[in-house]
Amino acid sequence: MNASTEWSTLEVAQVRGRSRLIACKSIQPLKVFNPAAASPASHVVLSSYGGGMVAGDAIRLHIAAQPHTQLVVSTQASTKIFRSIDGAVAEQHTTGDLDEGALAVVFPDPVVLQAESRYRQVQEWNLQPTSVLLLVDWFHSGRMDQGERFAFTSLHSELRVRVGGRLVVLDKFAFTPGENIATSPANFAGYQTFFSLFLVGSPEDARFQILTAMLARQKMPGSLGPHFNINSQECVVSVTQARDNVWVLRAAAHSRMALQPLCEQILAALASEELLGYNPLARKY
């Protein structure tokens, strides 16, 4: 973290056998809620004043999970990135430290890139060899209910995950619709919502094994023949084991609802007794 910049902070520790938020500081425009969880896990919900980010907003958040804690991070609703009228960028920078045995599930609603918006996000996570991270990164091409598609100005996203100081995930993505044809088959074709999931943990960890088995079941069957048209599918999913301790799932869909079955499968796995013991988003979806 940059010591010269004021950061919002969250820290979770074991208190009487349950994970509890023991430190919380939120700097505008970030708002933090801590609803009661139906399990020993601690659930943190992120929100913002106005329901989104305007040009020039900068959210900087550091998350710390002490040994053997369980933390769920979600958002109150979709994060709207509003129009930039002066070239300023809305930025979000998240760093996280997971101690031995800790489990963190980061499952936000999508970022919605409205017309003429500019957005940049950076996430950096540091894990120990026995901790587990499941992280979702999700964005919409615009206000889909209004027919808005790729009218934003720029998107930049970076994710770095280290285990024991070693970099195991480096994912960078940038797109500028004004310089690219968004609907080209080489880019997004006819899809409008894009969902990425990163799972990092030890292959010997039962929690990691449950989640990798769930991800393996999401693989789509092979081509249906020489005339198979991917763009005609409501949702397409790709699942890859990138390393022994890293799995990546990516999905693209025509609508938010087309991704609902995938989300339900992920949340059902997280609800197993070996993991959270409940579905943290059951009342939401």
C-alpha cells in the first residue's frame, strides 16, 4: 500500500470460533456494511454513495484475513461507472492479504460501464500456501436494458495473485471501443456481459478440491460440428487449469439472466459444510 494515500481498510479475525470484522475504515465514496452471516464466516458488503463511481472517484481498499478466517466480499448492487465529461478516470485499487488457512470469496455484482465512462481497476492479493481465494471479476458492456452497448470510453483491469511471495496469476485486460470493433468475432461478438472467476489454493486442500470439481463440471461440450455457431449460444463458458494451484473460468453471455445457472452452481459449492456452510447471496439471487 502507498502510505501517502488514505486507504479504506477491513480486517477479519477469529473471535470465539467465528470470523469477525475487527477493523473497518471506509473513505468516501466507499460504504461498508457487515450483515450477520448464517455461518461462522464474516460477510462484508461494499457500496458507494450514489450507487456508482463518477469520473475522478478513487476507491482504495486493503483487506486482511487473519489465520483460519472465512470472509465473503460482495456488493450491494451493480457498480455503475458514470460518464466522464473531462477525461477523468474512475479508479478502484484493492489489495488483500490472506493468512494461513484463510478463505476469501470475492463475488461482486457486475461493473456497468455507462456511455462515455472511463474506468480502471487494480487488484493485488497475497496468499499463504494454505489459504484459498475465489475471486469474481464481472462487467457489462453498458446499460443493457436501455440498449447501450460498448459506448464507454475505456476499461482497464489488472489482477495479480501471489502465493508465498510467488506470482501465480497475472491477468491484464484493456479495451477502448473507439479504437476497436467491439462486436467483431475477435473481440466480443454479440455478447454483452463478461464473467471471470479465479480460484487459487493448494491442490491438497479439501476446499480447493470441492471448488475445482465444481469448475470442471462447467466445461461446455465440444463443437457440435462444422457449422457450430458460438455466437448463437446464450452463454459460453471456458474452464482452464492454469497451474496446479490456479483455475480460471471465463464466461460470456447475452444477458445477466443467462449467467444465473452458472452463479447458482458456484454458490451451491460454496454452501457446502467444508466451505462457508451457507449461500451468502441466497436472498439476493
